[in-house]
Amino acid sequence: MKIVLVNNFFLPRISGSAHLTKVLASNLASLGHDVLVITSDQGSTAGLEEFDGYSVLRLKCRELPQIRLSMRYDVNFAFSRKNYRILSQALQDFKPDIIHQHGQFFDLTWMTSIWARKHKVPVVLTVHTPLIHPGRLLASLFWIADEILVRPFLALGRGKVLVVDKFMRNYVSKRYHLKFSEINVIPLAIDVEKFHYRSNSVVREKYELGDDPVILSIGHVIPLRNRIALVEAMPMILKRHPRTKVLIVGDLLDSAFVELAKELNVEGALKLIGPIPHDQISDFFAAATLESHDLQGFGLGTSTLEVMASEVPVVAVVEGDNFPGIEFVDGRDIVMAPIGNTRVLAEKICDLIDDPEAARKVGMGERKFVEENLSSGRIVEKHLQLYQQLVDENSRNS
């Protein structure tokens, strides 16, 4: 099968959708499929290159400044007449059986939707990110953008819509007026074999952590993962475990939690690490007593699932049916906390610190959950089944 994967974000630019695109590309290529990734040149050089058995076409882009409207993400735009000509020629030469787009509001999604409709090529669109914001004004602007930009292009591409979890399924259904039966759910894919439990870490030595309890909080700090709940829980945690440290790893794109930490007099427990290369992330996993950052009820991101694959116990605000058809069991597959209840959050964290054996069992349960349900092989197979279904339907309707 000839498969085109489209995403404005791709390595070396790191994001959850970029990670999934990379996993799909490399695994599909290893299975003998012809794969072309179309992306921007953000962090790299424009042009065509070969990459682990598949091709990557990078188009010149312009980057937005990291402003509130983009939730301080480094969003890029690649739309131009020249880029559309390059993209069209590349697709014409490649002759795809299917196009899989990542990101509903990226211009490469719109450009390939135009081409696909013209050439009657089936399209799959994975909606990764909700256009929501805690601020009323920006929330309203995002709703308008969904209504006047995204919905029309969903209709233009006539694609099958994919999401990664229940939260995004509910969001897509409400925002884009789709029935659940029109939305496929395929979870994120994790290269489980890349993550293993390690009993010691250079990170503890580097940051002088000794034997202190360490709460790892990994991933970009943005309004939708702002760490406020964790900071609010810190006074109660420090009362039971005064030497606890919190390592915040990732870009600090929202600093409200820092100001709150100063108000609560817990800033001394925080270590702001900033972004790190992905190949160093296992060192931080090894240093962690537990991990916690998905605390606002927006599902679980890639970084959380990677932590789980590393057998580090995770405390998160998540529901048992976060992945429809796959059930989490609290205390076995993950530790669940209720949204907005920092007292219970603090108790759940302290209980893991108090009982290393229970924490170890949760970590083992998490890895088993990821291996059985979210491994790259299983998730790629689910995508392939959907691709084949759409290709077959397109052939019958041609």
C-alpha cells in the first residue's frame, strides 16, 4: 500500500502527534508499505530525504511567535503557491492509496484535503489537540476557529475522523457535529521496547536529590497541563514528606504554577529542568518515585504513556474508560485521582511514597497495560485495518 502521512510537526520538532507519525512511518515501512511523510522544515532543511526506509518531504514554513493565541506553542504555516505546487507534484508522482493527516487546524491538512478531493484519494484525519483554553476570550476565538475553519475542511476532505481517546471523541462529536459512529478511536502508539525500568539514575546525582522522594512532572507546561493542581497539593505532600522534590521537565509555556508555588511557599521543592533531548528522558524516569502531570481531565498524553511503559507509577486525573473498549483499573494499571480534589491527589501521591512495594506493583501493571494495549505493533495494525477498509470502499465507489 502507498501511504502518505501529513503533519506540520515532525522530528526533530517534538510533539505527541510527531511521535505517532514517526512510529507509523517506521513501522509501516518495515512491513513493506511505501510511505511518504509530508511536513514542514521546522528545525530542519526543506527538501526530500530518506529516513529509516521511508521518504520525508519537508516544505519551507513560517513560524508564529509563541503567543497566547497559540498557547505559546511554536506553530508553523507552510501554505504558499510554491509549496502547493511542490506538494501536488510529489503526490502525483507517489500516487497514494490513502492520505493520513495529523492535526485538524494545520495548513498541510487543508492543502492535502484539496488535492485528495480532486484526485479521489481517501483521507484519514487524526484530531490530536482540542481548540480550548481556560481563558474566556481565547476559548471563544478557538470555538469560532473550529466553526469557520475546521468544520468546512472536514467536509472538504470527506475523510474518516480518528481520535486517540474518549475525551477527544467527545470533543470532536460536540465541535464538529459528528456521531460517535462516525469517529474511530485508535490510541497513541508506544515503542514499549525502548523503555525499561532502571534502578539508578545519573539525574539524582546531578541534581543532588539523594534518597529524597521525587515527583517527576514531564511534558510541556501549557494551559491545558498547567501543574496548578500539583502545586496546590504540595503543602499537604510536604507535611507528610518534607524532603519531596518535584522535577518539572519540558518547555515552560505557562508560568502560573510558579507564582502559585511562591504564594504557597513551596517553590523550594520545585526544580524547573526545562526541555531535554528525548534520548535522555529515561534518566529522569529512573530518578522518579512517581510521575504526575495529566491532572486536568484531558486524557493521557504520549509522555505519560512512556512513563507507564518504564514502570514508574503514575498519578493522573483519568477515567477508567479513557480508551473506549480498554478499561483501566485504579491501583493496578494506574493511580486515578478525581479532578479538582487536591486533598485526594496529595493522599494518592503520599500513599505511593509510603509504600514502595505497592508503587512497584502499580509500575509493573502499567507496563503490562501498555504492552497489551498500546504497543506500536498493535496500534499500527489497527491503522492498517482502517486504511484497507477505506481503500476498498473507495475502489467500490470509483
